[in-house]
Amino acid sequence: MASQRVTVTVTDSEGEREISLSSPNKVIWPVDSGDGITKAEYAEYVQQVSEAFLSANGHRPVSLERFRDGITGEAFFSKNPPKGTPDFVDAVDVTYNSGRSHPQLVLNRPSAIVWAVQMNTVVFHPWASLASDTDNPIELRIDLDPQPGTGIGEAIPAAHELRAVLAEAGLEAFIKTSGNRGLHVFCPIVPEWEFLTVRHAVIAAGRELERRMPEKVTTNWWKEERGERLFVDYNQANRDRTMAGAYSPRAKPNAPVSTPILWDELDDVDPTRFTVRTVPARLADVGDPWARMQDAPGRIDTLLQWWERDVENGLGELPFPPEFPKMPGEPPRVQPSKRVAENWDEDGNRVED
């Protein structure tokens, strides 16, 4: 039997557009009490938040985390435009860390977001750069990632201190919940530096935060060295490494949403209150805390000076994710407990017998 379909009318700047939505009553998210959140309800949500969503995630490469059977099913990612992608969904050629290039999806209008919902997208993962200049980020992004034994209670004071660190470097920080246990801190920057350079700026900020909160914060890549501390995930600043976008839901029960907040909301924040069912009313009541983010982008010169200072003091490159090619100056890509010094040269390359 053919699946049920409904037609959704979406208003774009170019006019109204009709999109066919299959299986509208399919439950995407279970909830603790009451009916689960359906695909049709999710399509309504993205229309309600589309202006703020596109301000934060539009006009840039985006990866779609898709779930054919709701969040309890198997997930997969779409980067390339799938076969049959409509002409109102845009794309841009990007270069990946491997050196390969191919088109990646770009969402520029509400109908494109609804199309992504029709394609069973749950989480939207935008790049930090625009489609007009994919190589140079317009945002410095820092992920405060709680480790086992820590949570939002530990992330809040670290975020406040990180804001002070970034202010000393001449940057204005904006904050959002991750949609899970952590916090994401963003700073708008002028697009004059490519990803690896911005990553060094993030490392410099993370190291300064770690110096100020050594018992609470770590930049250690290897989990065995982190302990019960917040991890500053500097590798999220790499090309093609992304985090859930602002106003994107997460693949968690109750449909939590990664939600921008004001700094004076932080101390009392409860991320579980921000869901697909509550965020539209919040936007209507308080507006978008990130609405002016790109009004006055800053510069990372001071953070890069801190990076150079740390390099001169013996703090060099940090490990890259495993899918990356070996990078210049990178330390051995093996966890410390398994490292045997004589098996590695001074450049971090394995010495073959």
C-alpha cells in the first residue's frame, strides 16, 4: 500500500511552494508523556523557526543527519545533493581534507528546510563558512563538551570564563545549548583565515581557559587523560567537522533543540526545556539572541599571537581526528597508554622495524 502523503505549502521570498510530505504521521521523536512528535509536526516547526534557522545555518554548506525510521532507527549522513534534489535546494563545490572536491548541499529558503525534513533529516550540521567563500570561516566555534561525571552544571562557569577569555582577545561571544549536556560558544569573525588557522586560534583560547580552570577544563584529545573535566573540542574547528546548528533538533527523546540563549539566561539554563514544541513560542516571546551576531565580526589576531607564544614555550600542534591525513607538526596519533617512545620519531611518524 502506498504511504500516506500530504501537501505542505511553504512561503519563500520568491512566493509559495508546495512540497509533498510522505508519512506525515510517522513518529520521529518519542516523548516522555503524551504523543510523540511526528514528521508533519516537525515540518511545521522548521517553518515557524525558518528565519532564525536560516540566519544561523543558511547560505553555507550543510550536512544532513538522516533517520529513515525516526531517531530510534539507523542514522546516515547526506552531504552531496541526493538524486532528484529539487532546483530550490542549492549546492556549492567544496574541498575536503582529503583534497577531493564535490558539491555539498546549501539551504537558502524555508522550502529547502522542509524538503530536508521530507528527506528524514533530524540534525542539521552547517559549516562555519559561507557558500560564497567555503575556505574561510565566518565563525570561531568552541564546543564545551562534558565528560563522564560532568554536565551542564560544570559547563556554565566554564562558559562564563571562556567569554572573558575571548573578550580579552577582542571577540564578542554568543552562546547556545548543544541540545544535549554541553554548550557551544561562537564568535563572529571576518573571513580572512582558513580553517587550520582558525583551529589554532581555538586551541589558543582553549589553552588559556585551561590555565585558568585546570581542575575543570582540559584540551587533552585522548579520553584517558581528560578525567572529570570539560573537554574543549578544538577539532570541531576543522574543515568539514561540524556540530548541530542553532535551532536544529537533536536525535534524543523529547526532541531537544540546540538553542541560542542570552548570557544573562545562562546561570539558570535548563537545556531540556528547549524542544521542537517549545522553541517557536520562545522565539516569538524573546526573539533570536543571535539575530545581530554578524553585525560586527571580530579578528583573531590576538588569539594567533597567543598561539605563537605557546608554540615558543613548547606547546605545539595537537592531534587531529583519525580520518584526517597526517598533519605537519602533529604528535603521534596513538593514545598515551599505548605509546612506546622508540616507535615514533620527533615528527610524530611511526618508525618501522
